[in-house]
Amino acid sequence: MKLRVINSASSHLVAIRELFEWAEQVDMAYAWAGSDNGTAPHWKAMRLEKVGLAVIGTAFAQTEPHVLQLLDEQPGRLKLQINVVGTFHPKVLLAKKGNQARAIVGSANFTRAAYSNNTELSVLLSGDAKDRELKEIQSFISNQWKLGVSIESMPPGWLDRYTEVWNVERRRKVVMPGAKLELVSMSSLEMTWKKYLQYIYAQEGRSLANGTKVTIFGEHPSYFHEIDEASKIFGAQPAFSRIPPEDRNFLMGMGESSGFLGNMRAAGYAKKIVNETPGRIGAALDLIPLHGDVPSALIEKVLNRLTSLKGVQIGVASRLLVAKRPDIFVSVNNGSKPQLSQLIGVKNIQSVKQYMALLQRVWSTQWYRSPEPQAKRERFVWRSRAALLDAALYEQV
């Protein structure tokens, strides 16, 4: 029997894709499973028609109802583990082809997070179906199948009631101090203003990989100082070309800037434009007012103008726009890009269309659309609520 260690999200995804392509039948037992309504990569990698026995847990209402519906479409394929002692917590796939078998056993649940940005560790076992270890895995799944219950055996309307509980639970996020916000799907960003505020406050003092501490409030270096200073610069001189060079550098995340909202130190062509011909930037950036609503069409126009300049990509454009209107724009920088890209289902946010899709998603959330609060500190967060996503997402790269 052969053993292979699977130690990254990407290798987990490759492993299940290869397993389902190879297999004639796959049995599975998972604590919980999700598909993001059928769109998640791991779910697309699965060949549903090859699933023989599926034993799925429902503890803490973590398993997506849509998964249960799809698995239950074929009679005799799905059993639920509901009333068990302790928590039903296995994560195992067992595939068979002829007299050969393969199994993936480890920490990864059958969810998008496990196959995208979680830290997971599993092993792939390959050998004869009669090998003792593989037979024991088959026996385990078979025993759990016998102990499980079918949806049909549950009281009428059970799945509808479970769906209601699941909808409540997926909005209930526990905010740990010093923990960043993990975005794995569109629903990850949906929360109340109170919950969003908790996430922002929880970032205070969070350590990045290089030892830097995230600082939201207080003096330089902090997000508050960065945003407040940018507001003063634009307030004193709205025309970008007339802003003093040292202040233009600050708006680019350089000079005296902390760089918390991204910095353009590596953007050579963009720095040259800002330093030598700032009017080319100003021709677009000056169209964004300092206060009030800004139509989406105008934002798209400004983005198209900015990104038409050599060296001005979405990262540069978003940094300048965030500095001017932190209530509307989100910074796309190396530290925030991985999660922001995942939020809208792309590998990298590079185009105006992709950035507009990101903004539309942010603007649609409950926390973003909440009314302006009265408390001073909370009001600062609200007036910078789009930009401060950076504090909750940023990770040193």
C-alpha cells in the first residue's frame, strides 16, 4: 500500500479531482459539507453520479441544505448523523475501481474553505481493496451508514426547518481578538453593522507575519492617522495636480505614510506620473467628489481613465481612490488581494469589471448600508467602512 501526504489546499483539490476521475464508486463520511450552491471548486470536482454511500453530519447546522438535497436525489445514497454521542467528526473519502481502492483521510471537511484557504493535512492511501487499512476504512463508513438516518425517515418538513436554522447559523460569526476576517464565499461578507464593528475592533494589535502590528486607532502609524491625514490633504487642495509632492507621495502610500492601505513603492511608472505629470491622474481622480453619493457610472469612468495610464493598474487606482473616499472604495493590494479575489470568484482582481463587481458586493451588505452612528469612534469606522476592510483582511506576503 502506498501513502501520500496532502498538505495544502490546492493539493487537496487536485487529490479529490484525481480520485473522482479514477474511481468507479466513492463512499464518503464527513462532519459537514458545503458547495456554495454548487459553485465551489471542490464540489465541481466531485462526480456526484459516482457517490455510493454518503454519511453527512449536521452538528451545529454547518452542512449546507443544498448539499443534502443533491445527495438525496438518488434513493439510498444519503444518511444523516444527527443524534450521536459527542460530535460526528470524520473526514474521509473511499474510492474503488475493480479490486483497487484509494482513501483520503485527514482534517479537511467537504467545504470550500477546506479546499481553498484553510490549513489542512490529509493522507492519500492507495492499494488493494483487501488491504487491512482500506478494509477498516470501508467498515467504518459502512457502520456509520447503518447508524445514520435518511431524510425520508425524519418528520415531515425537517429539511425546511433545518434550512431555517442553517441560515441563522451561517450569519452567526464568533469574533476572536486578533483574528482576521476570513472570506471564503459571498456570504462571508454578509453581517450586521455591530458584527462588522466587532471585526474591526478585533484587529487592534493583530500581528502580521513580519511582526508588524495592525493599529486601527491612535497616532501614526495607524489606519486612523492614514485616513485622517489623507482627508486633510484633499480637504486643503481637492485638485490632485496642485497637492504638494510630499503629500502626493503620502496618498500613494509612500513617504510618511504607514502603508496600511497599500503602498506604491514598486509601481515605477505610476510614481513617475504622480511626480512629474500629476495632472494626468487628477483629470480622473478630481471627478470624484469629497462628499456625497457617487454614481457607479462615474466610478467606472474614473477607473477606466486611471487604468488607461501606463503603470496605473487596479492596485494603484484603488489606493488613490481609497485615500480620497474611504467610505466607498476598497484597497486592492498584495496583502488583501487573495481574499478579495476569492470573494468574487477570480484568481486576481485585475480589471475594472472585476473591481466594480467587488465594490458592488461590498455596497450590497447590511453593514455597509447601515445608518451613520453617533459615537465618535464608531462614526470614524462608518465613514471609513469600505477602506477598513483592509485591516480585517490584510496578511503579510
